[in-house]
Amino acid sequence: MAMATTDSTASTASTASIASIASVTLEVADPEAVRGFYAAFGVDRYIRLRASEAHSTGFRGFTMALTVSGPATVDGFLDAARKAGATVLKPAAKSLWGYSGVIQAPDGTIWKVATSAKKDTGPATGEIDEIVLLLGVGDVKASKQFYLGQGLAVAKSFGGKYAEFTSHESGPVKLALYKRRALAKDLGVPADGAGSHRIVIAGTTGAFTDPDGFAWEAATSPASADPTAPVPA
């Protein structure tokens, strides 16, 4: 994601990733209550919902980031989210690297919609080019090494500020790491938070919990890696 652009030189690894994200499950109080929001927002095919009453306050330490083709498409997604009940955390605006805005879904999940283009070259498409699950971590270098040990392969790395992993062609979501406080600042929220992250990641890696408490579980079926599969509760 361009969100973490720095002057450092990116290192590119082989695209033959051993492991990757198969699906992302958001833990919400009432899946049926927010299912309509995610359908209206246009991202329901990329996530799963699971009922949970786990305690969670403040920043949950992650964001789901959509990359799209141009400003009009950014505006389209953000407008759809706002009309469906989202809270606007950062109105869409130009920045040094592009155009973006941030919203918080009714269940508390924070979403960023962005493009590297500052001007439209055509009408809004309503299409998503890429989805990145961006985890805010305490130590990017240490977390990167941990994930390398789990079988993921680094696609880009900017020192101790940002790391991005390669993804499997069938996987709808890419994983990246960013410093927690920098991520919170970028999203326009305080960095403090406690309790559950309210997210579970399924991957070809098997089950584990990373150094920052993000839980992974094993992908249990081919449907888990299919972005067109029905979204279960």
C-alpha cells in the first residue's frame, strides 16, 4: 500500500509464497445487523462475519484498506458506506501520494479507501483493485521475521516502518505490517486500545497467534480461499 511510502529502497522477494491469507473473519456483536452494511459498501464477498461478545475498546490495531482506480471510485465507496451507516473518520482528500478517505463501519471495523491517482481519467468503476489487511504492530522488523517463520514471503519492506507479503492468486486479501501508532495517526484515531482485536485470519499456515495478539486459524476448506463463496455468519 502506498500508505507507507518512504524514501527507503523496497526489497522484493520471490513471488512463490508458501503461505498467505485465505479469508478474513470480522467478529461482530450481531452478524445479521451488519451484513446489509457490508453488502451496500461492496465488500461483503471479501470478508466473513462471526458473532462475538469479546470485550474491545479503542483502536483495534488494524484496518482493511481498499485500493481503487481513481478519486471518483474512492468517493463512490465512501458515499455508499456513509449512507449505509458508517462514521466518517477522515473525509476523502488529496495527499502527497494520492487521494483517500477513512470510515468506521457500524461494527467498529475501520476501512480506508485510497487511490494513487490524484485525477480521474474516467467515471467511477465500483471495482476494487486490491484489499490489504494492514496490522498495526509494535515492532515491524520482529513481526516480519515472525511471519517469515510461518512461511510467508516478503514482497516489499521499508526498514522498520512497513512490510508487505506476497499473496496467493486465489486469496482475496494481502497482508501488510505498519507501526501501530503510525497506523492510528494515518486513520485519524487515538492509538490506545484494549481487549480483542475482533478479527480472525485464516491461512494456509495453520493456527497461531502473532506477537501482537492477532489470531490465525487454519483454512478448513477450499471455499475459505474463494472470494466469490457465500459469506457465512
